[in-house]
Amino acid sequence: MEYVALTGLSERVIAELKQNRLLTIEIRSPHNFFAAMDLKVGEFLFLTRTSADDLTGGTTGIVARLLKHQVVTQRVMQSGDMYYEEREMTTLRLQLDPRCIARIRKVLSNKIGAVSKVDAEEIPLYNAQ
């Protein structure tokens, strides 16, 4: 089945998803932000700790269903005697419901500036590592 792939996630996030925990993650990296931006509630996605550059057939990850999708902008201000700095950071919050462990059969799209897409298959529990 074809999925949008979010790559380079932390080991902690993957471990919590493997334990079938409902989890809300915050996406800051540009490649994952733009990949997840157009996802609709109810769609499935593939999440892996492997970086986008190292994504290949055989890479394992988690398939999860998107429950909530929220764009959040935070404003940070810093000042001193001689300066004033204001920054904005936009993040994407995704609430995920993990479904299964999966393995990539084929990487369908993985170019810079494009949404990463993979064809992945569910790994039966007795084969999962």
C-alpha cells in the first residue's frame, strides 16, 4: 500500500508507537512538515527513524492513522541592552494512532522538495523485530 513517509523521527517516538500508544508529535523539519501538511484526518502514513537519504526497500517503520492535524505558530522574543530579536516558528502537530509495523517494498518518491512516498507492506507479528 502507498503511504506518505515521515523520516528521521526519534527513537523514543518510534518506541512509543510500537507500544500502540496514541501519540501527538510535533513536526519541525521542513521535509516532514511539507509532506504532512496536506494529509487529511483518517489517512495512514509511514513513520521511520531512518533519514530521508537512507530510505530504501527493506526499511522498517510504523504505519499510523492520523487523528488530528494542527498548525501552530509560536513567537519567541529575546532582548538585551543593545538588541531586540523576534522569531516565529511554525510547527505541525499530528495526533497518531499506530496500526502496525511495516517494511518498505519500494521508495516511490524521495526527492528534495517533494513529498516522500513509499509502497510498504505490513509485517506479521511473528516476523517483526
